[in-house]
Amino acid sequence: MAFLFNFIKQLFIKGFKFINFIRLFILNGLFLIILLIIFISFRTQEDPIKVADNSYLRLDLNGYIVEKKQPINISQEISKQLAGLDQEIPQEFEAQELIKTIRSAKHDTRITGLVLELTNLQSASLDQLSDIGKAINEFKADGKPVFAYADNYTQTQYYLAAYADHITLPPNGFVLLQGYSVNRLYFKDLLDTLLVTPHIFKVGTYKSFVEPFTETKMSQYSKEANQHWLDQLWESYITRVLEQRKDNKLITANSINPDLESLKVQLQAVSGDTSGYALSVGLVDELAFYDDFVTNLTRLAKAEDDTVNVIDYSSYRSTLSPLYKTTGEENQIAVIHGTGEIVSGFTDGTTIADKSFNDLLQQARNDSRVKAVVIRLDTPGGSAFASENIRQQVLALKIAGKKVVVSMGAVTASGGYWIASAADEIIASPTTLTGSIGIFGMFATIDKSLNKIGVHQDGVSTSPLSGFGLTQPLSPELAEIFQIGIENGYANFLKVVSKGRDMSVEDVDKVAQGRVWTGVDGLENGLVDQLGDLQSAINTAANLADLSDFDIISIEPKVSSKQAIFNQILTSSITFLPSGVIKQPSWISIFSELEEQTNFMTRLNDPQSRYVYCTQCYIE
């Protein structure tokens, strides 16, 4: 028996040693590969980018137009490169960098035209597209032509294409302009079936975040408010497209927004040919496949030379100076970006976390060279607690003598407006979604569900509060206490806006109640001071601070020099590895989508469970 025991013991020992050897072998092998990659990356020098004369700048917008790029995720970059997906995974394009690049190309005599390749453009907000379109119009003002191409045009892609002189669609393509909508799933019947009891506390007639848990359909108040701003945005879309396409005599408002009967008749007239329909109503100027489009660029541009050179956006962008270039001026205007839900704690780069964001504001406050701060916000709100913490830092900036201007992006509502209200001046785009001044809190209990399956809870406690929990029913008295807290939160919200905007509490309440407004409405209702873009906000900040000569700096989360070097080396040198080593299964994207939706709820971490959040402030 002892022999058998020793034999098994030695077998386990040798087995674990072998496994450990394999582990160390793999780790050391990976370490040597990384060292080799780093060595190769340092030894390899790319040829300098040269911009040839008579070049077209090619904007192949394969991905998303964003306010700020997400921080580099090393593991994702390695997986992307190993899988050979560097061209398949959508990229992020910062709106302000696109605008600067187009404006630089306008003054570059080597650049004679602009090509917008929009097939893979995934998303962008209306204000971003309008700002980029403004830069395109400036480019065209110097007589430089702009051409657009997409396999099919979505609503977002077409809005940007409308700024081109010439829009091309392949003969088997289509243009799909659906308008805007707000649609939500409603879970009341499901919760009733599962015997889950939602406990809802809110103030604001139009604060509709909680409706899906208490109703089976959208309330009339929500329909009224949502229809109002949806109609404004869609009218803005139609007006802008007609304005940009005015040289095409075929296009009308009905081309962009046809009723079903006229759409049917016009499709029948071209035998159901969707590309022929787009051409017949003036949505596009030419039907041609991509190769023919490229071949025809010289003809379309009426170039004297037989060829037109093409330079990609990323290559041309690398020849330009940084977005904000420091010249040594003593006076500075700091630009600080905040994107995502407002949460407590520290950020992973996808949210506005109060502690992380306040660090940026404190840097601006403590820098004597910074005379004004522009806070660019793109947020539907979130934690009331975190919003107030950030607002306090905005007030501290003003006490320190800094002028503060808030520039609103696509959305600056609820908690975003809570923060913005403290600024010296608020600037929104016409299509910004703002307001939504209201508050709510919610949680669910499952005591009825447990009772149904034969599980019951009982015990003793020292106070009524200690018996509160997920598995226990909520007493009416405790529910009233929660509602009192929410009403106090709403009263505080009104006071915050009243003080910041120099309005009476009664006047704030009239435009509050959780209602969403566009930038145009916000200006009319006193919630914003003027309509404009980020550059307008910078100019306003300079005027408020009485600055004529100044540098613009961007204050961003600090990355250690070690991490920055490691990021740069890995993301550039990993391309030396053979592609196709790992193939990403299609189901991975499904789980990624589900993870993103579930993470939405986990990010809401207000310590008092009070939220100033606008869920409907996104359009489809």
C-alpha cells in the first residue's frame, strides 16, 4: 500500500513539474517573441510620407466619428492584429481632427480635390456631421471639387455625402432615408408574470426612464415630447440636404421624405430599381461601380493631367501638426472633453467619472497660464451625486478666476445639464439634445417570486431599515421616505439651474419636468446662450477672458511614459506577426453587444441611487 501511495505521489509531482515546464516554456517563448517584435520595430523605419502634386485627399471613414478616441486597449489591439482584422474592425475618427485635416487640405496647393468614401461609416451625430460639412464647404469655396461614393447610403452616410459636388451610387445600390424614431421595449407584463415588483421614484412629468418597467407602452406625455424634438431634427436634416443639393434640379423634400404612395409610384416607374429611383429623384448624380468611379475621377474633376493621385486620410494626417499646437504663449485656453454616462469613482475611458474628471478640472485650475476652460460635453447624464461633485469643481474654476464655457455635443442632458448650468456661458449646436431636468430612482424586489416557488423569508432586526432588501417587500412608509428623497433631489436640481442660469425656480420648472429640448429650443427657453460648435466656444472663452493671443491646450487623462511607450511599440510592431493566426468567431460580436447593454446598468453607481439620466436622448 505504501508503495502504491508513493507511486501516485511521484506521478502527481512529475505531472505538475511537466505542466509547470510547459507553462514556463510558453511564457518565455511569448516574452522572446515580444522582444523580437520590439527589436524589429525599432530597426524598421517607414519611408516619410510625400504628398504628390494634383492629389486627392481620400477620406475612407471605416468606423465611427467620435468626440474623443477611446484609450488604447492592448489586448484588443494584439487580438486584432493577430487575427488579421486591422481593416475589418471599425476605427474611431475624432471629429475635430477630421475638420482640421480638411481645412489644412483647403490651403494645401498639392491637394486638388476630396473623395468621401462612406460605405463603412457606422455612426456619427448630426452636430459632428454638420461641423465636418462646414469644413467641406470651406474646402469647396476655393474651387476644389468633392466627390462621394458608397455601396449603399444610410441616413448618416448620405447626410455627409450631400456636401459633395457629385454623389455616385453603384447600379445595384440604394439610398435609405428612414427618418428618426425613439422605440423602447416595455417589460411591465413580464415583470408581472415573474412577480417582480419594481419600485419607482421620480419627479418630472416627462422623465420617462422608468416607463418600461411600469407601462406596456409609451405614455402620451413621452410621445408628445419625443415627437417634438424628433420632428425638429428631421426637419433640420431635410433642410440641410436640400440646401447642399440645390444644384440638382430633381431633388425635392419629397425625394428625402416621400409618403408611401408616392414612393410606390416612383419605384414602379423605374421597375423597382432602387438605384434608378435614387437617380430619378436627385438623391445621386451618377450610377457607377467603384472601379469606374475611381477611373472617372479625373474626368469629373476636369483635371488637365491624365491622372489624379490619391492620398489616404491617415497618411496625410501624419504630415500635419497636432490638433492643438503650443506656440509658447503665456495665456492658454484649456479644452477638456467629457463623453459617456456620469458615474462615481474613476473612469475606464468610456464614462465621465467624477474623481477622474475632477482631476482634469483641477489641473486647469492650478495652472496659472490657463485663463479660460472649455468643457466639451457629450453625455445623457447619470449619477446625481457625481454630477454635483463635478459641478463643484466647475464653480471652483470660476472662483479661481477662470472663465468657463460649456460646449454641448450631440447630447448634454440631465446630469450633463446639471454640470453645464454652472458655466459662464453655454453653447449648443442646433441639434443638441439638452434639458431633461428631472430625477428618478428605482429598484426591484422579488419577494413575490420567491413566495410563488415556496421560498419565504423571516427574521428579526433592530430597526425598520435593517430589514430592507431585495427579497423583502417594501413598506409603504419606506416608499414614502424614498420619494421624499427624490423630490429633494429634484428641488436641488431646480435650484442648481436657477442659480447658474439666473432664472427663477418657477421658470426653470416650466422647462424642466424631465422634458428634452433641442439646442434651438434651449436657446429660446434660456437654457443655452448661443448656437455654435466647439470653435465658437473657444472664441467665446477668449472673449470672456479678454485674450487676443493665446494657445489652446487639451487636458487629458495622464498616461505614464512607460505605458505610452509600451502602447506605441505594441500597436505598431505587432503588425509584423503573421495574420490569420486567430480567427474571431462570429458569435463573439453577439456577446460583445450583450455585454455592452448589460454594462449600461452596472455603470449607474450613484451611492443614493438617484439618477439624472436621459435614456431617450438617442435617435435611430
